[in-house]
Amino acid sequence: MAKRRNFTDQFIAKVALEVLHGETVQEIAAKHQLHPNQVTTWTRQAIDGMADVLSGVKQSGPTEAEIKELHAKIGRLAVKNDFCRKGSKSEPGKETFDDPV
């Protein structure tokens, strides 16, 4: 079985740019020992990603408002978790009942 090859983002960009500069997919695939379908996929991904890069849209990471909201939610959940943990521990030999009988 062949070992899976991992490629850096820089290498993938270089291969995609070679296609965009006018070399054929077959030539590039042979030169870098890649399958032509892989070269085509990388080129398509590069073209699709260019619109986001050029428009200035930030794709990665949440906004500052989302981070504040998530921190608040973490705080609420931590308090709730502590409360539930303390409430679930009963003293040995002492029975507790939620509903009066």
C-alpha cells in the first residue's frame, strides 16, 4: 500500500498558480508526480478562495462580540455546573428528599 503524501499550503498554491499561468494540468501533474485530478481540485479551490481574499472577507475566527457572548455562556455554565455538583453531594447517613411525602 502506498504511503499517503502530505503537501504544504505553499506547495498547493504553487501548483495552482502554475495552472493559472498557462501550463497544462497534464504537464504540471507529471512534473510534480501528482494525479491530474488533484491538480484540478487544487486549482478549483484556489479560484474559489480568491474571491474571499480579494473582497477582504475574514473567514477565520469569531468576531469580538461572539467571543464575549461565548465567555458569558461559559461563565453561566460553570456556575450551573458547580451548583449541580454541590447539590448532588449528600452527607453520609443523611437522607434528602426533594418532594415532601
